[in-house]
Amino acid sequence: MRLSLIALSLLAVPAHAERLVTNPEMCAFADPMDTQEMGMTLDATSFWEIEYFCEFEPPIVLDWSTERMQTRVGYCSEPGLITPGVYTFQSSPYEPGVVMLHEREADVPTEFRTCSTG
């Protein structure tokens, strides 16, 4: 029984789970919820900061072995507002650990970095 619980808990955590942030100081905190006021966090299906949350599908591939441009449809929500959106994520082996988020409304892309690369 104990072994089954351990196996189930391992299945619940993605093997290649990556946490990417806009502010490297956020990496010092184990819980991303403690850093919402410091910047944005990105994972394979969403990005967020305090009172702002965006979700998209299907999940993006967080792998820097080749040039990738991944476009996803989703929505962003903040208090009293939900906005549909199209998001393009760019990654490259020339900048491992970096994902650039391109949004229609933004003049410049948002840069996320894995905590392992600072």
C-alpha cells in the first residue's frame, strides 16, 4: 500500500516540470504563490502574477533542443474581466532556459527564464 502511494505521488508530478519567471529573484521561493507580486510565472499551460491569470492549450513543449515557435489559444482573467487571446512562445537552443512570450497587445515580448538558469 505504501509503495502504491509513492508511485501515485510520482505520477502526479510531471517529469520535466519547469518553472519559468520574469524576475530571477522569484527563484529563491519554493512556492510560486509567494512571488505573485514580484513578476510573472510560466509553466506548460499557464502564466500568471497577482490578480492576473492566463491559461492556454495544448501545453507548450519546454525543450530547447531545437528552434520552436508554438502558438496557443487561451484566455486571460483578472478581477471582473476575461479576455480571449492567442499566444506565441519562442524558444531556441541558442538561449537554453529562455522562453519569449509574444502577445498581440504587447509591443515587446515578455522574457521568461527557468530558475535553473537564473
